Amino acid sequence: QNVLDGQSTYLAKLNALSKIVNAITMSPTTPERKCIKGNTLVLLDELGDGTDPEAGGCIAQAILERILQSESSRTVSTTHPSVLKALSLADERFSAASVLLHAGDSNMYKRPTFVLSYNTIGDSYALGAATRLSPSLPDDVLERAASLIASNQDEHGTQRS
């Protein structure tokens, strides 16, 4: 991030992703650019975050699709935008996995088991995480957030991440 240059955190991430995509998809004979040769595993954390979730998810999807155009490249991505989580349902090139969580009250934070469940789309449990802050958020803020999440679920049938 560089505020003086007008570069947000999101723009900085996109710049880094652009370098990766170009390095994977360029020809080894292309001058002035670094090219990645051979089998490549691209690890991406929190892909699509830092901007409007829908737009960020769509840009991230286009990036993932481009990475997969290279026959020697694969990617593992962590993400929350619903459009990305749903890719595994609509496109056989993608598959989903979720980290299983210990059972507990749905309003409470659930600790991860660090066991992956393949072919499942998980929830983010944002409200549970918000209850664990130190210092704590005021109860009225958490209650309002819970109300907004519930109304969003009622409107759309599923919780947005």
C-alpha cells in the first residue's frame, strides 16, 4: 500500500497478481519479462478481498481461469466471496474444500480442527470471529451485526461472506 502514490492494498495485491499471471502465461522468449518455466503451484490467500466482494470475486475468477489456461500451473486459493466459492459447482476445473470446525453453538466461535473436507463450501463465521476480539466490540454492535446478517440471509437465502 502506498497512499501517496494512490495505491490501495487492493491495487497492490492486483499488481502482484498481474506479475504472477503474466509470468505464468508468457512465452519464455518474451523479452523484458520474467517467465516461469515448468510446473507451477500458485498459492493465493484471501483472493478477491479488499474491494467490493462481487467485483473482487469476478476479477479473482478471471485471474484463476487465466492461471488454469497454463497446462503446467495449478493454484490453491483461500477465499470468501460467494462467486468464488461457487466455482466448484459450475466449473469442473475447480474444486472446493473447507476446514472443519469443532461443533458448538452457532453464535459462538468455532475453533478449526485443521481437517479439510473436500467438495464442501464452508461458511466464514464472521460474527463468531467478531465476538473474540480484545478489546471486545460493544454488545449492541454485535447484536446489530447479528441482526443484519440474519436479514441478509432472509433476503438472499444464504449468508454472504
